[in-house]
Amino acid sequence: MCAVCHGQSGLSTAPDAPHLAGQPALYLEAQLESYRSGARRHAVMNVVAKPLSDADIADLAAWFASIRIEATAP
């Protein structure tokens, strides 16, 4: 379900959704936990994160963190 807004490879396809690819796992875990608890508010993300287990969050964070993004100068 993440791919709908954040793209298949963690590169956002929606103008109001951030890229997740390459983000640090600790950061992603903290954000997902905050959405799940309601400490961080977003209409869609609160619903998406609510059913996630701690293991789900850790797995998602590890996967997105493992995606390497390379930028090259024009």
C-alpha cells in the first residue's frame, strides 16, 4: 500500500508525499510509530500505520533504508 503514494521504489509519485528511499531506518521507524499512535497526524498515514506491528514497521523501515539513491550533476 505504500507504493500508491510513495512509489514502487520509494520515490514519491504524489506531490504531497515524501520520498522514502534511502531514509535512515531509525527515522522511518519513529515516524511510523508516531503515525500509529496518533502523535503525528495525517488522515491517510494514521489509518495506514494503525494496524502495523512493531515487526512490520521495522521491516518497512529496513527495506526503504536499503534503497540507494544516486544523484549525478547535469
